[in-house]
Amino acid sequence: MSDPSGYIRERHNDGSRDVRWPAAPEPLPVAVYDNHAHLEIIDGDEPLDLDAQLARARAVGVIGVVQAGGDIESSRWSAAAAASHPDVLAAVAIHPNEAPAYAEAGRLDEAIGVIDALAAEPRVRAIGETGLDFFRTGEEGLTAQHTSFEAHIALAKKHGIAMQIHDRDAHDAVLDTLARVGAPDRTVFHCFSGDAEMARRCADAGYYLSFAGNVTFKNAQNLRDALKVTPRERMLVETDAPFLTPTPHRGRPNAPYLVPVTVRFLAAELEVEVDELCAQIASNTLAVYGAFTD
């Protein structure tokens, strides 16, 4: 396996999932980028290394991936992947669900210090994913989450890079924190999970909304409503691979080469040409993260 820094995880499979890779979709007419993926997590009946993942993506018109970290190890892996692969840029952070464990061990300041050092690397272009998660973390962990989130906001500003936000069941708290302490210039709501009202609030504040494969799910009308009120210049696309595989492949392994499935769905919902939407998404991605290659 191609492993830039000696850290690979496998996605647990209890035998109930279909772990076959979906067939490659038709290539996009205009190249785009996957704004958020976790390629250090190996999934599927045929485990693919990083080089194979990127080759599959490029073959269908996905020419770059923002690889996101969530703890010290995965953030180091992300930075190493970006340093060694021209199709990869990195985001580094302590995930909000990891922050309480670091705090309980007395290591949260140390962990944030590691993220600070990684953020200085030239191909690390975002702090993320960071934010608040009131779904998985109980009351006892919220102080650590808030402390970590505000520290990450400060790092994004310090290094002049973007920030990718994880927001689960915490919409008001995330928006209130950003308003109170001041958001970085380029703030992205990774895997946007709000409704149309929240989408308007984000757009009015100048934030970017990144749509993942779950926008295609039957029970996700709130995301489709949000999509339709999101200004095109604030729209990004992602896989969150290996999770959130778009319909009709829901539940199977996800990877950047499946971005075209989501993009075509977005174009149909918005009643725009696929090439037009691709060009806008590509332009937005480069505006947030900068060029992938010199």
C-alpha cells in the first residue's frame, strides 16, 4: 500500500455491507475537485492505495482531493500525502469528537501544537475538520470541544488558510461561535447538514457550503432545499470518503472517483448544465485552497 507516513486504518465491516466498489461513472466534461475525503481509511473488497484512488479519480475528471485529518496521526498522514502527491492538498485538525479524549488525557494543548506545526507546511491549506458535534459527544465533553474549536479558528487565521467545519446537531452554536470570535476569511461547512434557512445564514456571512453524497438520499430534502438557495459562488462538492456514498450506491465504499455522481445530481436539482456547474465548483475550490500544482 502507498502510505506516506506509516498510518493506515481500515473501515470496520460487520458483514452486512456490500463492499464492492461501484462502477466508475461517466467522466465529467469539466474537471473538478473533491473538497473533503479521508483516504487514510481503507475500505472495499479491493483495498486501494492512495495512488490507485487518485488515478481512478483523475480518469473521471476529479483532478484533486483535499485530504482531511481528525487527530494527530491522520493529520500527519494528510500532510505527508499532500507533500508527496501533486493531486492532494491537506487539511489538519483535531476532530471535535476527539477533542474530549485529548483533554481528558491532558494532551489537548499538545495536540493543537502539532496541528499548528503541520499548518505551516506549504501544501497544508486548511484547518479541518474542526467544529462542534452535539450528536456523539455528551455534556461532559462540550467544554473541550469549544476550547478546541476556538483554538483551531485561531490557527486558521494565524496561518492564513481555510477552515473546514464539522457541524452535527450544533448549527446555532457553530454560527454563534464564528460570529463571536470572527471566522477565518475562507470558512467551509464540510458536509453541510442544515436547511435552507441555515444555508442563507451561511451565505450571508460569506461561508462556503460543501455538499456530499447524502444530498442524494431520499430522506435529505433539507439538503436539497439548502442547495437551491446557496449562491453558486459559495458551493463546493465532496465525498467524505469512504462515507456517504451517493445514491444509487449508498452503503457501498465511497471514493473521489464517485464525485461525478453527486455533481450530476446537483446539476439536475439546480436545472443547470453539468459543465457550467463543474466550472463553478472548480473555480470555488481553487479560490478557497489555492492551486494544487505550481
